[in-house]
Amino acid sequence: MSGKIYLSTAYLPPAVYFVYIVEADEAMIEREENYLKQSYRNRCYILSSSGPQVLTVPVYLGSFHKTPVKDICIDYSKRWQQVHLGAIISSYSSSPYFQFYYEIIEKVIQTDFKFLLDLNMELLQALLGILRVNTKIAYTADFKPVTGTENDYRYKISPKKKSEYPAKKYLQVFNSDNGFVPGLSIIDMVFNTGPEAINYL
């Protein structure tokens, strides 16, 4: 789909997030919506030896839950950076392309961003660079209600919903008894397939 699409902000998003970006001319990242808990906005899934593992960035929600996503601050009282990087190393250090891309991801995660939105955007730009995707990325200026249009994916990509995207299988470091595990962060694909990752989107 060419043209402009709308996406929520996301932490190390799943592969389907990038499928839509690759097909678009411009991707608008929603920054005016009220923050939504238990979503990809502050979490991702990687594949560990025991199966899918969730990594969550702790955030301050304030006294009211209706907080604009652009105002959501990261909580550094918890050692989440060390935990996330340790989990990524544990899961992917033996993957074929780990040594090529890990330091790029590590550098961003180790940066103490105040706002979740800034962390996510920096990671998104880094991942697009790895994938060599040149789609223009920008923030929304105001919130537009959900209309159900085809180009609005803000609330369609969710860990609570089964993806409509038929994932292409590739060799993973850890495979469950059921074989290929879909729905993981794009870093699973990047560490396992390297320069060929773009061909799996």
C-alpha cells in the first residue's frame, strides 16, 4: 500500500509493523493519543530457550491514566536496560548476525531518554537503517479518531490480537516444539537473517 499510513509508537516492534512501513511512502507515528497499557508501545517479544519472552519498558503513568503518549516518561528506578540487554544477549548471541547489529541496538537502549516516545523513535530509525528502508517517518500533530480506514494501523497491531499478516518463516535460534514462532520483535528476524531480513517482510 503506497501513500501515508498511521501507526502507534512501539518498542522494538514486531515484523508486521515494518511490513506496513516498507509498503508506505510515509508513516505517521501517533503521539497525541492517550497512552494504552499492555500494548507494543512499551513492550516487545523475543524468543528465549524457554519460548517467547516479554520485555517491558517501565513507565510513569502519573495520577491519571489518561496521559498523552508523548508525555509518558520512562522509569529508571528499575534496571530494565540491563535486563533487556541481558535477555537479548542470552537469546541471540549465537545467531548468525548478532555481532553485526547488537551494538546498534545496545547504544540506543543504554541512552537515558526521558520520554518513551523518544526511545522508540530512535530504535525505529536504527532498525530502518539496518533494513535499509527509506520510508519517511513523522509524528502526528493532532489526534484523529479511528475511522476504520485501511491505512490506519494504530490499534490493529496488538499483542492481544492475532496478526492478519501471514509471517514468512525463517530459521530461528530457538524453535519451539511447534516450529517457527511468529509475532516476535523485528530484532529476531534481523539477528537471524541479517541483510536478507527485508525479503521476509
